[in-house]
Amino acid sequence: MSTAFARAVRTRITSLLPSRADLAQIRRDPRRDLLAGLTVAIVALPLALGFGVSSGLGAEAGLTTAVVAGALAAVFGGSNLQVSGPTGAMTVVLVPIVAQYGPTAVLTVGLMAGAILVVLAVLRAGRYMQYVPAPVIEGFTLGIAGVIGLQQVPNALGVPEPEGDTVLVVTWHAVEEFVKSPNWTAVGLAVAVVVFMLAGARWRPTVPFSIIAVIGATVVVQAAHLDAKPIGDLPAGLPAPSLSFLDLGSLGSLLAPAVAVAALAALESLMSAAAADAMTVGQRHDPDQELLGQGLANIAAPLFGGVPATGAIARTAVNVRTGAGSRLAALTHAAVLAVIVFAAAPLVSKIPLAALAGVLLATAIRMVEVGSLKAMTKATRSDAVVLVLTAAATLALDLVYAVIIGLVVAGALALRAVAKQARFDQVPLDHGDHSAEEHALLAEHIVAYRLDGPLFFAAAHRFLLELTEVADVRVVVLRMSRVSTMDATGALVLKDAVEKLRRRGIVVLASGIRPGQRQVLDSVGALGLLRHEGQEYATTPEAIRAARDHLELAGVLPAVPAQ
């Protein structure tokens, strides 16, 4: 059994590896992919440095992640256009882990998260991404933008990183420190970079103004001998892979953070890959293969001292817009950053932290799609509530909790909307072959109700109240052919209603029960109650005739003379 299971897992993983078609695309237009990869590397450099610093593990960790994880995710991922590396969303999750468990715990968490992602890929979990509602994604992105912006406040103000449990508390303490001892050099650098990047993006969207702004700020600081704290020394190369950080005794306590990191990596990577598909024609990612690629990337990155990585929406968008068509572009991006690590570490170490803070502040501002937010809030009140609630939870709580809250609220509102579609209406009896006088007599003793839509837990109790209010009749006919779906709660409520009516001497018949509903009704014992003397009625006229026969036997209606 275990051998068969291992073989099945091995076969599943093999099916998720890159195919010949994926690799053949690399040869189609390598020049364009190389140019796109170079452009993305220039954009990614300040972001990798900034997110590494923000995570608490340092700029070198950000660069290592961009190189190692970026290369592996490009080779093994499920998208030809995805660019992976350290991201602001992941940084938001890592900061409290560093504060609670220490920097080396992040490496263990990343390794565990990578293993979880591989398991999710084998279990085909990627397909479930399509069930995340758009308001949750928009609120999540808005909240992340807010958190990334607030994380940069200490470096933008030139104050030491204050202590605090949440980004809001840290920001408040940073402002208090700045008021006591203002650092206008840091503020000026950060504001200048933000303005330069935002204005440049509106003027020439394809130009990498982030790297120009960082180079300019570094030159100004060095030339004018300004007091601006730099990144600091960087290693001239990648460290040798090592598992020395791994403490087997801490795995239990780090499982919850690892699950959170894996969930975020899966969510952000699949969102980014889907966005890349939407920006192109003829490209379609494999979500399960993407999870495998991100899993392998996150298993490898900690071995070299890197932080957990995900697909990066901003860098992926730049990759697409500059004409990338295959995995070669993302590989080139990783290779260029590797060259920078080996050749330009002394120069990179002089970049002011305030300038990097400005880059990330501008990135956070550009993440907010005002048009999309307006459209979402105008769509329905429920969409607006879910969006705002998810964004607020992202700021105040945890990213994974924010998504869970958004999904739960969106699900509850969707159930409420579906439950409202359920209808329970009294319908007139069909005249059929009855005379007007006989029809009037039947109508005094028989009432028919038509059930429309879903009969499930969200709508069942309202149905019970309406049905048990029936009075002054001998027979109730339930027309069930239009019941779209039924769960155990709906069947139990129906059984309860029928029993209450029968205790009052009212016979309940049903017509048009669908095969799929018969099983759930039978499982709770409701099907037998809806049958009259063991008979089931396919159509309403049959049920009405059975009701009339019952009333004749009871002496309520005169018997029809035999012909």
C-alpha cells in the first residue's frame, strides 16, 4: 500500500514538472526575453533590498531570495511570465515572526512553508483559487499597500525601528521619535524618491524610475556628505547552502507561522499568475505546477539565508509589459541580480535606507487601483462591506486572518442572497376535470404550495414557519419539482413541519421529488412521511387525485359514482 502511494505521489510530482512545450518557448524570441529580464532586474533590485531590510533579515536576505527563489520558481513554476522574489505582503507576515521567534526562525518557517506548498501542489489545491471573491482580493491588496507604506515610516523619518506588536503601533512610536528629534535629510530623500517615481511613471511608464531615483539619491548623499543611514556591508556573493539554522525542537511552535506563510505564498503567487494571464493573449498558467515551483523555491531559499518568496505582482507586470514570452525572462532577472551581488556589493551597500523607503512607499501607492476600488464599492453593498472589512483586518490583524474573515463574510452574504431566492407560494388548484362546484369544495379542504429555489440551512427555518401556519385544511400538497438543491438541514426542517401538520390531523403529500433530493429526504426519514399509503406522486394532478380520494374516504367529499 505504501509503495503504491509513494509511486502515485512520484507520478503526480513528475506530471507537474516543466514540459518540453514550456522549455521550447524559450527558443522562440530569446532576445526579447533577455531584454525583459534585464528591465525586471533593474526594477527588482531596490525592491529586493527594501523588502529584505523591512523583513528584519537585512538587504542581503532580500537579494538572495530574488536570485535563488527567482530562478527556481522560473524553472519549475506553472507560469511562463511569473517573476518571484521577496514581496511586501510576505514582509508583513515575517516581521512579527522575527519579533517573536528571532531571525533564524524565519528560515525554518520558509523551509516548512515550501514543503507545505509542495504538498498542496500534489493535492491539486491550486484550482480552489478561483473561488476567492474579487472583493476579498481587492481588500487584501489595499490592506497590504497600507501595511507596506506604514512599515517604511521609520526609515523614511530616519528614526530607529521602534518596538510594537502591530504596524500601527510601530508607526505611531516612529512619529513620536521624529517629533523629539527630526531628521529632515531622511524625510527629504524619501519624499524626493516618491515624487520622482510617481511623476516619472505617469510620464514614461516603461522607464525604471525606481533604480534612477535610488542611484540619484545615493550620489547626492555621497557628494554632499549628508547624514543618511546606508544599507551597510553586503557579502560579495551567495553564502554556501546550510541547514545549521534548523532546530527540530522548534518545528511544533513554528507550524502555525509556516502555514500562514504557505497560505500567503499560494494566494499571492496564484493571484499574480492569473493577472499575468489576463494581461496577455494565449498564456495560461497551471496553478498546481505554480504551487510546486513556489514550494521548491521556498525550500531552497532558506538554505542560502533567504526569506520566503512569492510571485510578485508588480515585477510580473513589468515582465509582461516589456514583452516577455517565456521563462527565460524571469531566469535572466535572477541572473542579473546574481551578477550584482558578486560584482557591485560595495556600491549597493551605500544606498540610503530612506531612499529604499521612498521606493517602497511609491510602490504601495501604485498598488492602489482607485478605479477598480470605485467599481467594486459601487457594485453591491455586500461587495463594499467585504472589501472594506478585508482591508481593515489586513491593517489591524494578520494577512491570513484577513483573508479568512473576508471569505467567511463573503460566504455568509452570498448564502443570505441565495436564501432570499427560496420561495414558498400558495398556488391555485388546477380545475382539471372538476366542475366549478366541485373545485370550490376541493379548494376548501386542499391547499397546494410550490417550493422554488434552494431548501438548505440558510432558508429552511423561514420555510418551516410559513408551512406550519397553514390552517383550516385537511390536505397540503407540496409541489417540489422546482427545488434546486436540498441539504440535510432543509430535509430535517421539512420533516419537522410535516410531523407538526400531521399531529394536527393534516395529511401532507408531495409531488415532483427529484432523484437527488430523494436520497437526502430518505436519510433523515422525511421521504416516508411525504408518501400517502406508500405511494409517491410524480405530478401534481396525481397528488390532487390522491388527496381527493383521502377526503372521500374521510366523508368530507361525496364519492364519485362509478362509471
